[in-house]
Amino acid sequence: MQNDPNLQMDPAALQMDPAQVQEVAAIFGTVFFVVFLPLLIITLIGMWKMFSKAGIPGIYAIIPIVNIFFLPKVGGKPMWWAIMYFVPLVNILFVIMTYMAIAERFGRGIGTVVGLFLLKPIFFCILGFGSAEWTPPAES
């Protein structure tokens, strides 16, 4: 097989000068502040209200990692379920099961589960600010 000189790339052509690096960093930073940060704030506000409806102090919703441990509790499940969120592949199953339990506690169906999985900020706000009432799990 022959090496075609037209197909070889010059390594110097792949390097960026510092001004280009700053441009790319500025674009990523702007996208973060314009898109990601507002979504995060909306999610946390919705979680705060949802936790409050479930009788859990809302402040737990804004504390990283802690909020993960209280999500199963909102669904009426044991807090140890949150440990399963850190096991690869198993975490997807437990997140879906937790969302199913949360939807059930708020008297909602599978549409809410799908919404929580795909559009978390919107559906946390719907559960937190909407008319849905949280019902405690039946005692066994």
C-alpha cells in the first residue's frame, strides 16, 4: 500500500493558537451560563418544592449527593436505594424505579415517569408547584 502525500495531514495544522483556545473557552463558558445553569436552578427549585410536599426539608434538595439519597424517600422507598445509583447499569433501573415510586406517591402515571426521566427540570416543577398531593406509603 502506497502512502499518498495528499492524504497526510500536517500536525502543525491541527494546533490552535492561544487566541483560538480562548475563543473556544469563551463559547463553552457562555453556553454553560446561558443553558446549563438556568436548567440546574429550575431543577433545584422544583426539587425543593417537591421535597417540601413530601415532608422532607427542602434544603436537602440543593445539597449535592444528599438530594440523591432523599429521592427514594420521596417515593416511599428506603434510602439505601440511592447507593445503587453509583453502580453502573443498575443505576438506570433504580432511577426509573425511583421515578415510578415518586409518580405513584403523587398520584401520577407512566407519563410522569417518562417526563421525569427525559425532562427532569420541568417535571420536578410540575410535581412541586402543581396540584398533585404527596401521599405517604401504606404501612406494611
